[in-house]
Amino acid sequence: MSFMDSMDDNGPYTGIFVRQNIGQLPTQLGQGSCFSPDIIVDNSFPVSPAPGSYATQADYNAATEHPNNATMSNENFVYLRGLQANGYTGGTNFFLYYVESDLALWPKNWTLLQKITVGSANPPGSYVNWAYAPNPVPGSSNQIVMVDQPILWTPDPPVAGQHFCLICWADNSTESNPIPPDWNLYNQMASGNDLMAFLGMNPNMGWLNTQDFTAPPPDSIYQVNVTAIDAETLNITVNFLNISTGTFSVNLLGNGVSYNSGTLNVANFTGGFQLPQQSIPANTSATLQVFYDNGGQTLGPLSRINAVLQKVVSPEMMEFFEPQLATPGMYLPIKKMRLAMYDGGLGDVEDVFTLGTQTWNLNFSS
């Protein structure tokens, strides 16, 4: 199926409609978003078949979307759903793709998930590259279709400062061996605006930016790689979210980079711990490590540590980037921030980009 096969200039779209945002109707086409409420990532062990609550009218009409948390190096259970629009009465095959945020504008980098658990009618252990969403039960009051089994996705952590994007495509068919779109035929999109326009033109397509979490390792060391191709000046802040006790230390180690904070008390850094500004040489790969000891205290389900990396840029570069960052309603992996950096008691202001945030969930199993 080509990109535009699902659209008809002479009438309304007929097929499975995947929303771009909460509250969108099949008549409201043309505007894309990175937060489709019809791609659902569930980190709790599901009851097979997929939890029926996701297919209810109440859940579909909910005022807030489900969390978009994805857990790295662990199984995530992904559910895809859509609405039978304008008289369409069948089910659909769904294709699920994933891509790191820094590669999102190149469709050829959208990777098709090849090992999707098939429906209950197929032999256990069978895998295909699509998921089937059957027609709603005859006589049901809604027109929502949802995959009949959760899709299992086990991603490796993305590179530092990036996150994953999930992309679904409903092909509006029930063929036993459907053919996915060939994204290799399409060139790089020029900007995020082009991506949003493309999503808006395809009502059978959804996109979800995930928040990526890492399960805590057994040794209480939380780390992320920091790589610089060119020489960079970085501001790094470590935040303790919903954590008020315990001790920590922060290391930054690499070629030409060496920093150690020593042991500190979390209670003294409720606003976060900011490392001294770091100069990272070109072609350097460093490791940021956070050691945390909770002192035997029980941590709540929302206890997290995150590390925020910000790149200091020149005013000339800010003038170049600012028009791209001013587009209303756009979500970009990089966003502008202003930080007051004090040097010798003077309130000098530097321009920085937030390159990314690495988050570790300390109570992963909750």
C-alpha cells in the first residue's frame, strides 16, 4: 500500500482510523503529532488476550493518554488500536516500527518489528511481522478494533540523549500474509514539520515518542555513555525524583575527561546536583556514572534518578536554531533553555540545548 492509498479526494476516509491526539475525530485530518493515544505501551504482565479495558469506549474517550514509558532491555507489551471510520466494517493488520529519535526523519531507518506474537488461533511460538486486530464483536456498541495479542518489544537502550519512536500502520486488510509499506522508497524528510504533515495525511498511521527507562542494575550503579564527535561544552545535572534520603556520588570518566563528586547526601540537593561545566574533547566517549545508596529505606514506585545533558552553544548557533524551535505545537527531541551560569559572582547567561535525559526507575518492579 502506498502512502496515499488510504485517502480519497472525492469523499471521507474509509478504513481504520488511528488518532494523532486525544479527542481527534476521523473528520479532523491534516495535523500530525508524536503522541498517538492509540499506541499503548504496557510494562505490567498482561492477561492474554489483551486487556479488554483498552478496547472500551470509556478508555478510548479518556481525557488523558496512557503513559508512554518503555523499559530498555526488557519486554514491553505494545497494544495497537483504531476506530472503524465512515462505514468501514472489517478488522485490520497492523505493522509496528521503531526508530531512534535522531534517525526519525529517514523513513528507511524505521525498523519493522519482525517477531510479533500471533493471535490465539495460531500455534504457540509462531511469529510474523504483523499483528491482527479483529472486527469488534457483532452487536457491540463501539467500533474499536485492537490487536488480539500484545506485541512483545525488547529494545536495546538508544544512544545517549535519544529516545525511541514507535510507528504503527493499519493496512485496512485481513490478508494472511500482508505486505508492509516499503519505506526504503522514500527520501529523508526535510524537517519535523514535514513529518507532522506526513502523519496528518495518513489517518491509518500513528506515532508515539517514548520515555525510555532503564531497570536498576544489581550493584546500584546507574550509567550512560556520553559521546562527542566535535569538542563540546556540557552542563550535566543529576536529579533525584521522589527521593529524599540516601547518599550518592557522580563520576564522569573518559579520554581527557575525569570528574568525581565524592560522597554527598541527597537531602542537600533537592533541586538537583549540577556538575561543574565539562569540556569534552572531540572524538571522545565518556561514561557518566551515578552511585546511589538508599540507606535501607523503602523507595516508592515513582522513585527515579535522571541525568540531563545540555550543550552550551554560541549566540550565532542559537540564531540559526531558534526559528526551528519556535514552531507552535511542535515537539522536538532538542529544545531551547536558558540557564543563569555564575562566573565570579556575575549573572552571565548562556544559551544551551537540552540534548537529552536518561532516566532510571529505582523501583522498576512496582
